[in-house]
Amino acid sequence: MANIIDDATIDYVGILAKLELTSDEKEQAKKDMASMLDYIDKLGELDTTGIEPMSHVFPVENVMREDIVTNADGSRQTLANAPERNDDAFIVPKTVD
């Protein structure tokens, strides 16, 4: 293991993560973090020349579509049920003075 995590780092990470760790849990966390960092170092040894960086594992396409009006909004039918209306709007009782 090339990466060695000290007690101060584990204490700081515990504070950031809002964790209260026992001494055994701290020792296990130090080993786990060191092994993760070793793995990241190993990934850094890979030859990635000629490989295009990616931001997503799957191809991402624009999911937005054009707005296409297919039917009217049905406002005339809705207004037909209104107890009171004014042209194309409902008339409602005033609630705020």
C-alpha cells in the first residue's frame, strides 16, 4: 500500500461525514480508504492516449422535442360548465380585500 491515511485525516473525514467512529471502525476506514486510493493510482497507470474523454457512459441525446399542437385545449368545453364567465375566462368570487 503506497497510500497511508493518518488519524487526523480519518477524524477530519468523520467530521465532514458527521460520523462518530470507534477506534476499530477508524482503523478499518483507514485501510479501506488506503485501498481505494491505491486502486485510483493503479487506474492512473493505464495508457489512455487516443481515448476520447466522456461525460456519460451511454450516448446522450437531446431529449427535448419540438412543441406540436395537436388539439385545442378544450377551454370552450370547460367554460361551458362555469357558473359565471366573461368571454374566455371564469368569474370567481373575490377572496382578498
